[in-house]
Amino acid sequence: MKARADATVLGAGLMGRLLAHALAARGLAVEVRDAGTPDAQGAAARVAAAMLAPLAESAVTELSVVRMGVHALQRWPEILQTLPAPVFLQREGTVIVWHRQDASEARRFQALLARTAGALRELPGLEPAVELDATGLDAMEPGLGARFPRGLHLPGEGQLDNRALLQALLRSLQDTAGVQLLWEHPTDPSALPDDGRWVFDCRGLGAKAQWPGLRGVRGEVVRLHAPGVRLRRPTRLIHPRHPIYIAPKPDDLFVVGATEIETEDVSPATVRSTLELLSAAYTVDPAFGEARIVEISAQARPTLPDNLPLLEVMAPRRLRINGLYRHGFLIAPALLDATLQWMDHGASPLAASFGLRIQHDT
């Protein structure tokens, strides 16, 4: 280990681990400081479905996030190839279903998808939604056609295994010479000496005291072991009150979630919210009735006032990366590449092409 690090990364959640891994691959001596422990128990990325669904998310976010998400679909396979352990990655699309009584909500959703596809027609890799009847649904996901008369398939979208990814990134950092990991070591960037090193603040909500407007938005997920459920693709249920997503993971595990609550409270989920998630999942596939509940988790996701990410240049060689909100895995590769480009050139045409803001602290 060099006497002084070339770069210090504050925060070892998804963004911090990705960035530290990339910096170490460049041959830099990297110091990682995190308030938590190696298992990432306090990281929002651990409580996530890790779906890579830019078109589906366009119904609730801005076009800049969609652009970053399409970039991520190409970049994740490249990033995973550099890791010392395999990580589940799937790109067989997203299935969208709805009950008959929610057809008007589905039409609104389809109109939003069509608007996105029209606005970003020039974007390579963004495939339009494909309408399915009951027969088409059954051919794609056997059994769905018996419960839903119509649906959509969003080709090319995917998902990965978030916890396997966090573990693989940790192993890479542990195995790389020149990387120092300091756990249970909360650090304010202003406490670091101005000695010429790069400093990247990726602390998420840990940066709230230094970043006015940063807030937490609570998300809840249930992890189920359901060998009887045959869903193979991430599936979303459109519902005016209880929309959910179901993400199939390896070994018959399913992540079910959707809740968004404007609070930083991360206490256990309520009975009501858990029943809503599980009841909605049961309507998608009754075989979930025999599933075993492995875990019910809640975490607050770091969110800026406009719900969009931001790179902020605090000083020469010092950058804050935050505001990943509910889109962490969808946009992290784009934020990573924009950060590295800014590091090399003091500017990022890539960020400009996404519509990603780089703000200079004056």
C-alpha cells in the first residue's frame, strides 16, 4: 500500500464499490471508507430488485434516466466480466400485466411508453413495447394468459442479482493490491487533507448533513422462496393503488416490491404494506400462496428534490455523486462512466448526451 492513497472513495454501497473497483483497475491506490460493515446491511442497494428496465421506468421518471438506463444495458455485461465471481444477469425483457378493471390505467401507461419511444427514437437499444393477448402471454410466461387477457412485453430489458453483485465487488476490492478498506469509519470529506488525492463522495444519505435537499424515500421488498412459481422474467402489475414488480432471482427466489413512502424511517414493514405486496403477487400467480417468506426488508433511498441524480464538483479533484433514488442499478454504470470521463478531461460529453447534470459548487 502506498503511503498516501491516490483516491479516497467515501461510501461502499453500489456506487462506491463500482467506482473503487474501476479506479483500482486503473492502477490507482484506493482507500474506501464506509460507516457500515462489509455486508452492506445499511446500503439501499442491498434492498432492491436490481431491474434494468429503462422503458418501464419511463412512466415515472425523466428521459435522462431512460438514456442512462439504455447505456447500462450495454455496460453491465462488460462490468460483470471484470469481476472475480459470476453474477446473475438476465435480458429477456419485462412483462406488464393488468386486471380487466384496470384497463384505463394500462392505456395511460401504454401512452407514456409510446411517448418515450417517440422522443428517443434515435436511441440505439430502446425497443418499443409489444402488445400481447392471452395466448401471447401464455407463450411467454405459461399460466399468465389464464389470469390476464392482455399484456405487454418490453424486449431487451433485464435484471441482475444485486446481492451477488455487491459481494463480487467486495471480493474484487479485497483481492486487489493497493486497495484499503476501512469499515465502520464514517468520514466527512472536509476532514480529508487537501494533499492532491482524488476524493469521491458516494455516501448516499450519509451525506445529508452536507447536502441540503437530500432526503430518503422508503422502499420495502419481500423476498420469497417459491419453487412452484414459473415466472422467468421480471413482471409488473399495473394497479391504481398497489402496483408491484416481481423479479425472479436464481434458486427459486423472487423479490416483490413497489412501495414508495416519503420518510427516512427504516423500521420493519407494517402488516398492511406486507399484505398489499403479497396479495398483489398472489393475483399474478396463485402459486405464491405456497411460497416461504425469506425476508421482509425496508431501506431509505437517497433522493434529491427533482428525483434525479447529480454529480457535483466540490473542488478540483473532489466530486460528489448522489441522488440515485429508485434507479440505482439502472443508472450506476452511466454515472460511473461520466465520472471517469470527467476525471480524465475535466468535462463529460457522455453526461451531456444523457442529460445528466454536473454541477460546480461555487
